[in-house]
Amino acid sequence: MESNGHEHVIEVTDLRRVYGGGFEAVRGISFTVRRGEIFALLGTNGAGKTSTVELLEGLAEPAGGRVRVLGHDPYTERAAVRPRTGVMLQEGGFPSELTVAETARMWAGCVSGARPPAEVLALVGLETKAGTRVKQLSGGQRRRLDLALALLGDPEVLFLDEPSTGLDAEGRRATWELVSALRDGGTTVLLTTHYLEEAENLADRLAIMHDGRIATTGTPAEVTAAEPSRISFELPDGYFVGDLPPLGGLGVAGHETDGRLVRLRTHELQRTATGLLMWAAQAGVELRRLDMRSASLEEAFLGIAKNASAEQATGMTTKEYAA
């Protein structure tokens, strides 16, 4: 471990999880999470995110590999790990007849050194719902209650499985602010999410899973840098693509046209944009409908899923041919 106050509080090495029938949901993944950072696990349905998080939470024993949370095996040393962690599952399964306050008090009785229930309800914006029965809460309000209970023990490590599912835009933003504040206070957060905007806004680092493996990992900027930026514009009247400066000299990796509309792909956005605008200025023309943008996390995510699926299809075709 590092000794600069940012040691790895979660260490995963060659982790595997196999379900009955031999289905391998997690296929030898490795990653680390540093103290005081938000780490996001992304992936399509069935990629292995929740299966991985359940192993980190100590809810199941790995079929292979090694997991350490706060220096301990979360499955065999659960008593050393559980009091220092908070867990927000995809569904809480609370007794429907209890009120919000009663649910929080009941849960506090199971937590070592629990914070005052009213305090955590206020943190997630449920203080006005304290007397409301759980069955009367909306889906988004139940998710906020899930989060409140995960925070009762003031955890060092917080596991959030799809934390903003069912929340409206305002509730999602409020949750993001709360999670960021927890990170700023030193809490380590590992979250899974289907909302790529959520990962882009929250995560210090992330990993994208596909078919039980990690396809890529890094900061959001590092992951998106692998995808090209885009520039699109409408050709001036009387001009054609051939009238533009040599695209290779502008750092363009590829292009396509749609009538008068030109779309360029580049890994050197500033260089390409500068060359294009200098050409337009010298030619005395206007590039209408001009749009320039860096790649998004969504594009990186879809690119990884597409490439992985293509590799699987190619491998299957090869095997079938060989057979």
C-alpha cells in the first residue's frame, strides 16, 4: 500500500465469480480504489458490476482471486469490515408499514456508533417524510431512504449500487452533491451506475466492464481520450470537400459527408480546428452550422461495447469455421 494518506482501501486481484451451472459472471478482474476517491464501475446489463460489488461487500465468496477492503477479506473477516462500510443495495426491501423515522431507528439499532437518524434523514432530504409510511414513498424517496441507512454508521467506505435510479433530475443532482461532499470529507465511494453523466460528474476514476471483464480503466478524461473528437460544418456555397486543406495535414482521422454537411473525426481537436478556421478566414467564407466537441463518456462506452461485441462475433465465426 501507499503511505501518503492515499493508500488503496479496496484491492481486487484476478477476481472471479461463478454461479450455479458454471456461468462465470466475473472473469479475473483487477483494480484498486484509493482512500478518499469516487470509483465508478460501468457496464451494460449482465456485465458483472453487481456481481463484483457483492463480492466486495462480503455477501458472497469469490470463486477465485483476492479481495481486500480496508486491509481485510470482506467475506472471511466480515466482522472487521462491516462496521466500517456502508452499503446501498439496488433495493432495500423495508417493512412497508413502518414510517421513515421508525425504519431509520430500527436500522440504527443494528449499526455500531450510529449517527442520529434525524441527521441522516436531513442529509438526504427526507426530514419532512419522517412520519410517512414506507409504502407511501415514491420510488425516488425510497432510494433516498436507502442512502440514508447506508450513511447511518458514518462509513469509511461506501458502496452505492445504482444510487440515483428512480430519482428525478433535482433529486439526482442533490445526491451527486451529497456523494461529492462525502468524498471531500474522506469517504471512499465505489458506485455502479447506468447513468454515464453521473459517472462523468462524480467519478475520480472508473472502469468499464463488459462480459465479466474490465475493458478499460482510468479517469473519465483518460477513458474518453481514446475516442476521437468531432467537428461538423456546412460547406460554403460553391465549395467541395476537395477544396479544403489536406485533411491528413489537419490531423483528421476520418470524415464523412451528408449533402453539404461535413463531419470530421480527430484526436487533435485544437490542431484540426485551428487549421480549419484559418483556411475559412483566408478564403473569406463562413462555416455555417459549425460544431466542435470532444468525445463523451457515452461515446467511449458505446465504442467499447461495440468493439467487444465485434471481437466476440469474430471469435465465434472463427471457431465455427474451424469446426
